[in-house]
Amino acid sequence: KVYVAGLTNMNLDANVNAKINLADVEKIYPVDGLSMKGLFALVLKAKGSYNKVMKKMPVISAQMNLWNGYVKSKDFPKPLENMSISALATNPTGSLNDTKVVLDKLSFLLDGEPLNMSGNFKNFEDLGYDVKMNGVLDLGKLTKIFPLDSMTLSGKILADIATMGKMSILEAG
């Protein structure tokens, strides 16, 4: 169940419990040159209004998982495979500063090169983050699978990163 009313001051009432085999989605809604597999699950409850000016958002509790994910594009000979995602998002009050996102795991293999990431994000008024990433991210290969309009990326990120902080500190230099 999802109810949405309004565009600038959007009211939302959602209760979603979904388990989807992405290979079945591809059969129902094929995208030319794109092949997908994996099991996706989403449990979401959201109620309230979103108003960017007033910095309000719905009260949210959401959990998302992807197991054995696979994406293959006609524009690149190798698939993005062994994709796993486990994430949780909560906001018990509707205030941006009470929003928390826990990314337990994001991992995949692209052309034999693994990437693993995890992180915690909080207070979306002054985003606080604690992120860990290791592995290889080939930007050129990734943008062949997921093209970006009017943008070209290239290069490899060889990551063994652990970083934490706040956006306000980054913005202040």
C-alpha cells in the first residue's frame, strides 16, 4: 500500500513488504540490453509529510536487502555480479536530524575485482558519516553498465578507506 498526495508538500502513507526475483521483473518489463538477476526484499513503513523548506520528512522504518545480484549490460562484456546489499533506514520523528541509515553491506564483483563497503549515516541536516570501503572500483567499467547522461568517468579507485566526519566540517574546508 502506498498513498501519495501533493508535490511540494508531499503527504505519504506507505506500508510495503516486497520480495522480488529480479529475473522475473526482467520478464515482465524487459530493458533492451540489460539483464538482471537476484533476490530483492524491502520492508518499508512511512507516514507523514515531506517538505524540503521546513526540513520535514515522513516517519520511516525501512529495511532493504539484495542477495546474489547480477547486472549485465550490452555495452560491457562483463557483468556486475555477486552483488549484496543490506541496509536499514529509520526516522522516528520526521525531523531530518533524526534520520539514520545503516549500510551493513554493499559488495559486488566487477570483472574479477571486488568492492566492499559499509557505513553509518545520521543527521541529514548536517550529515554525519562513518564509512569503510575496500577493493577496486573501475569507474569506466561501471559507467558502461550504468551510463550517466552527458558525463564520462574513467580511472580506478583502489580503496582501503575508513573515514568519518560531518558535512559541515568538509564544507568549511
